[in-house]
Amino acid sequence: MGKYVSLKDFDWLLLVLLLLISALGVVEIYSTTAHTRFAGAHVKQIYWILLGVSLMFLVCRYDYHDLLNHIPLIYILTLVALVALLLLGSDISGARRWIRVGGFSFQVSEGVKLAIILLLARFFSESHEERVSLPELAMVFLAVGVPGVLVAMQPDLGTALTLLPIVMVTLFLAGMRWRYFGMLLLAGLMILPVGLHFMRPYQKARIVTFMHPEQDPQKAGYQLLQSKIAVGSGQLWGKGTAQGTQTQLWFLPEPHTDFIFAAYAEEHGFLGVLFALLLYLFVLMRLVHNAKNAPDAGGMFIIGGIVAVLSFQILVNIGMVVGYAPVTGIPLPLMSYGGSSVLFVFLSMGLVNSVRVRRFVN
Amino acid sequence: MRFARRDNRLSESRLTFLQWGIAVAFLALISGFWQLQIFNPAYYSRLAERNHIKNLRMPAPRGRILDRYNRVLVDNYPSFSIVTQWEVGQSLQAHLPAIATGLEQDPEQLAERVKTARARVPRQAIVVQENATFRDIAFVESHRVEYPELDLVSEPRRLYPRAGFAAHLFGYISEISERELELPDMESLKPGDLIGKSGIERQYNSVLQGQTGVRRVIVNSRGGEMEPLDEAFPTSGRDLRLTIDYDLQEVAEQKFRGDKGALVALDPRTGEILALVSRPTFDLNLFARGIPVEEWRRLVADPQNPLLNRAIQAQLAPGSIYKILLATAALEAGTVDETTTHYCSGGGTFYGRYFRCWKKGGHGRIGFHRAIVQSCDVFFYNLGKDLGIDRIYEYSTYLGLGRKTGIDLPGEQPGLMPSPQWKQKLFHERWYPGETISLAIGQGALTTTPLQMAFSFGGIASGGYFARPHLISWKDMEALGLEIPSPTEFRLPLREQTVALVTDGLYGVVNEGGGTGRRARIQGLDVGGKTGTAQVASLQASAKDDTLKDNAWFVGLAPRRNPEIVVVALYEGGEHGYLAAPVVREVIKAYFDKKEDSEFQYAQESGAGEDVAVGRFVSEPGG
């Protein structure tokens, strides 16, 4: 049945939106790195985008049902990779997140997200329950919990946290009753202190800083304050590309990765922000639209999970820039510099299209 | 079909719900940006500007202080201060210990200093080290990256070539106080600016004060200077020429031996002050460098009160020098003339009380001239009695007592000319006739300042022409755009005969046999003068202590009529009283030596071999 797919059914509008956002990202990466040791990063980013787009078309042709069929293998491989990473991974600033393949380093956690999305999609599309039952709920948490803890141990709290919205959105789309969500919320609140106990000091500090930024003007609070200054001083029109004083004079931390949207907001102002946010919103709306038109539940859950990851990352990253969310290392999809992040987005877009182009097949 | 089970309708409604949820979250984000970028944009723009624009203040040098022949009395030298900039987010606190070590300071003291400075003037550069040495400068330059908050500021400092030289005249400078910041003529100044606090520095602060410059540079988050924005250069203050003669000041400083007292020399023809000395003195260079708190406390708490400018602020009984004023008054009132004689048996009884003459054996029958020459107390008791307190008060006030001369120095004191009205008002007691007798020889409640005496003697000897004492010539004041005080002079219609008799008496004091001021005599010069010794009234002290505490005065002038120079010396505490006449003599001599030989320059002749009471040269400004 996969033989009848046509590129005519490919979501070209979605691709245009993605490329527009990527272009904004490339320009901002150029602006933030031009006079630093990262100069030229925007060119690398373009390569990553081109590679991502190619992968997207490749994945799009591949039938997602095959992936769903191979879930046990994918899941086990993921666990093995995570354990191997803990034991052998490259240390980059105290965290083992990377696996080196040839000249490239890949962040394994990006793959974990995809694996979990697929796992949950298969699980619920095969379920015989009308709505989510409690045993199912327990199984889901166990299945996601194991890789989640392994990721958190890297330690990569940001990615571990990203798994949570995937689970929640999938449960929601699977029709889980509201009172179960209430129960989960309660359970979460009770587990929270335990979780805090296992957090690294800097992770705790970030939470504290988020609550009381004025208490820590040096580190996380400093970053937050500088980010707000960057955004606020951009005003309506922005200071112009490569003209942001906060960005160009290194007051803004990580201006080409985590805080790229603050740099963007400083240089392109509220109007630029509005433009970028609308692009993101259109992308997400388009994705949900595709989910609605998915040929089967499996496809719908896959796109739903991807929507969950992307919305979470966009909201947390941009929320962080304006002080609505704590300072975490979660990159902004498509704009932040980094191959793993770019590749993840385009790979998942490939999956989305894999679902989309098969919508009329059955 | 695999993977196809599910209630489509439920899923679709939940997907719609998800869509709405995302849209709402985006709205929240947009409102966040709205608040930061649109609602109050100025707030963050200001913060961004403060982040990256560094204001470096460039203090201006103060104007120099020159003597009447444009010789430099007070100069400036370049110095560097190390300051820390107040920057958002940069934790100066964390760096302080390392900075203290680098600058060889006590970390706790530095922390305290920063804390107090910050509390006083938030968001201003804080000076952490004045007079930076080459080591300090090297430390700052080599740690630009680690401690970007540190900066070097070129700060011209006052250089007083010699410690203690004319310190009271020049006055000290210090950081402007909060109260002074609110004064109308200080409105352009900022906390941390230096202003004159006393003496000339304060009186003519508006002339001497320069305009601080500001250099604005763009810096990055590590404190590196990226590019200059603009620069407003500092404008130095204007030079100020005093009427002081360096040579005479030098002579007065060197010859004034003794630890407590004052000397003032002026030209009565113009009122120009030629020299002004006060003891004990202090080192103005301490203030130029920023005086340490302990040092300041020590100065303030010193019982000798070194900060007091005794030439204009010491209010003491004039003793016998007052007899000249009384003689003038009596001659004018006609209660005495050159034929009047009185008998001095070493004392006399007035109003039922016995008043002693200073000379135990008495002067015998004595006339007006000899009474001045020998300073016979009994003669003047009679003079006072005949004149009466009301006329004494009236004439003395005309002659300048009990009121300020109006010299252009802050803090001048008026002294006190007692009267029955004054006593009634203050003590609710009537005036006893005996008090008039004490007053006649310059004792009792009467007090004067050295400047007042110079002013008064100058006026009498000049035939009633009283010129307001001043330190900047009227011409210079006009040129500087300053308001010339009014009146600059006044005339008393003294009779020629009065002036002749009094000044002849003054000449006799110095030049005739039995004169009390023979020590002031200069061969070939027409010098007049008058000695005075005033007891410091103290009921508890024994008679012996009283003599120890006597204040000694000498007023000298030359020539005796229409003098060119009047010099008053005051020695407090008696021990050095015999030195009053000689120091006045030295100053007068120097004045005429100089007049005869225009090349004469005492100031440069004086060598290190001299026994110099003060005259420590400040060899190394940086140390």
C-alpha cells in the first residue's frame, strides 16, 4: 500500500513555514556569532538544515507502520544506547549526552524522544480499552520512566522533562478521563520533594532563581535579567540585525543557542517577535490539522506526540526568555544553533509527512 | 487494520482542545513580550544602556593659587585613582578580597569602604584606591578581564609644596557633603566631587573649581572597552591671584616660632593682606590625598585646635595694644591732650578699688607720649575714667572693634566690644564703673582678633582711612566677574593732631629709651608699634599659672604715618610672648628690604639650613 504515495500529498505549506523559521534562526545565529569564536556557525546550521530536509523527504517515503512494527527493537536499542552513554559517553561540561560517530557528535536524548513517541503511538493504537485504564497507565509510566531516569542521570533534566508532555498529550488524545489527570497531578505534587532531593545543586538553584530571580544576580538570575533587558530594550522595532547591545557585547548568555530568541527579540523588536511566534503557531496548528486527518490512530498519536514535544520546547524556551519559565537548557526548535535539534525537528517532520501522505491510502 | 483502533470523534475533539490550549499559551507569551517591549520599554532600554555604556568621570584640575607676583603657591599634580564601576549583575562583592590583595589593602576595610560608599551614592563609581602606585595601576591593567569593574581615573590632586605653609589661608578641600550638594551654586556638582571647605579654597570655590569631564565608552560584558561614544573634556578651574606676598609669607612662617598664635600683615593703604599665619598648623596634603578618618578625628579632637584660623578667629583680650585705640578716642573726644599728666605710683584707686600698674615702682608723673611709650596703666585708667564707658564704646566701635572687618575668608569672628547695654542684655546686670577701668587697658570682656587689630591700627595711622582687608585685589575680583563687597573703605574724620600724637607714641614705643617695643626696632626705618600682654582671666588658676597663660601681642607698622604695612603678631599662652615683637620686625624688615632691592626674594633664599618650625617639603606626592 505504500507504493501509491505521491509527493503531491506532501505538506509543502508546512515545509515553507519550517524553512522560514529556520531562516530567521540562521540570520540570528549569524548576528550573534559573527564576532565571536563561533563565527561561521550559521553556515554549519544551513548544512544541518539541508541535511534535515533531505532526511525529512527520506523518512516521508518510509512507511511509519514499519517503524511501529519494530518498536520492541527500537525501545531496547534506545535503552542500550542510554546505558552505554552513561558508561562511555563523551564528557562535555560535566554531562554525558553525546555519542561521537565519525566527526559528529549526536545527542542521544533527541532519539529517545522519537522512540517514546513511537512507543506510545503503538501502545495506544493497539489498546483494547475505550479509554485509558489504570493498568495501562502504570505500564506507560514504567515504559517511559526507565529511559526517562536514564536521561535524567546524564544529567539532562531538560530532555527528561520533555518526555512528560509527550506522555501527557498522548494520554489525553487516547481519551484518558479527566479524573485520572487529577490523580496524576496529585501524585506529581507528592513526588516533587523526592525529585528535588535527587536534583543537582545547579538544577535546584535554577528553580530557586526562577521563583526569586533577584536572589541570584550573578548566575541564573543574571542570565534571566540580561535576557529580559535584551527583550525589553528591543522595543517595537528592534535594534536591527547585529545591532543589539545586549547580544553583541556578550551580556546575553548563550545568545546563539538557548537564548537565541532573546537576541532575536532585541534585534527585531516586538514586531519580529510577533512574526516568529505566529510562524510557530501556524506550524503547530498545521501539525494538529495533520493529526486530525491521520489515516489511523497510530499516525494520529505520532503527530500528537511530536506536537507535544515541539510545543513544550517552544513554550519553555521562549517562556524562559521573558521569565515565565525557569532557565533550562532546552533549545528552541529550528532557531537554536545545533545539529541534533535541527535533525530531530526535520526527522519528526518526516514522520508527520509519512503519516500525511498516507491519509488517503486505506 | 492494525494501529487503527480508537474512537475518532473523541480524539478529534481532544485535538481541537489541544489546539486551543496551544493558542492560549502563545497569547500568554505574546503578552509577556508586550509587557517587556511595549508596555514599559524605557525601563529596560535604560538598563541596557547602563549595561554597556560606561561613564568615566574626568575630574578637572582646580585653579592654581598664586601670590601677588604670580608665583605659584598651590599647584596640582597628576594622580590616578582606582575606581569600581557599579554594573548590573557584576558581583563586585565576590571580587573584593582578590582586589584587596592585589592593591595591598585590608579586605575588610575595603569591603566597608565600598559598602558605605554604595549606601551613600548608589550607582556611582566608587573610589577604592587614591594615589595609585605603578604597582596598583599594573594590577588593574593586567586584570581587565577578571575584574572588569575596576577602572583608572586620572584625578589631578592639590599639591601644597610645603606642609603647613599658609594652611589656614588656603584652606582644605574635601568631598562635597550631601547638604552642600543642595546649595544653589553647587548644583552642577556630583557626590564625590571635591570642593573647598575652608579658607580661600572655600571662599573662591566657584573660581577655582573646574568642570568635570565625562568620557562615555561602550563596553562589553567583560568590561573591555569597545569604542568611545563621546567625550566632554574637563575644564580646569581658573587661577586665583592673592594679595599675599610669597616672600613675606615665607618670612612670617619661618620666623614665627612658638606653637600657638597668629600673624597677619596687611597694607593699610589698600587693605590687601600680605601674609597670614596661624599656629598650630596642619598638612593640607593630607586632605588632598583624602584624609583618613583617624587623622581627621585627631585634628578635630586636638585641644590645640589646629584647624582654627587664629588670625581671624582667635578672640582674645588685646591687653595694652588697646591703649592706642583708647588714646585715639580720648584725643578725639578732647578729654586728653599732649599736656595732660597723671601721677603713677604703681597703681591707683578708682571707684573704691585699687588697680595696679604693670610697673611695680610706678612711672611717677607721666605725660601722654611717655604713657604710650612705657605703656603706663595708671595713665590709661584715668583716660578711661575721664572718657566714660559710653564714649569708649562708641569710638572703639568706630575704630573697628566688635564687628567683622569683612575680609574675604569664611568664618571671621567679630570679637566683643562690651557696653552697659550688652551687659544688661546678656547678664541682666548693670555696668560697674570698675569695669571701665579694666577695659581701659584692654582687659575684661573685651576681645579682638589679630586681623581686627591690624585693621584698626592701620586705620588710625592712615589718618582715619580704613580699607577693608581682602585677599584678592579689587581689580582681580572685577576681572574674575566677582561681586566686589561694599563698602571697600570708610573714613573717620580723625584730627591731624590726634594721628600725629598717637603715631609718635607708637614710634617711641619702638625707638625711645624705656619703650616696651624696642625689640622691633630697625635701624634707619620709621617703625612704630605697641606691645600688649593680656591676662587670661581664670579664677581657679594661681597667679603663677596666670602669667604662664598670658597672651602676648605686638602690632608693628612702618612708616609711622600713612604706613605701608601693619603687622600683628599674637602668641597665645605666654611662653613665647617675647617673640611677638621680633617676628613683626622681621616681616617689616623683609618688606622694606624687598622694596629697596626689587631682586630680593626671601622665599627662594631661605635654605634648608634654617631652623624652620614648619617647612617640611612634601617630596613624593605619590607616597
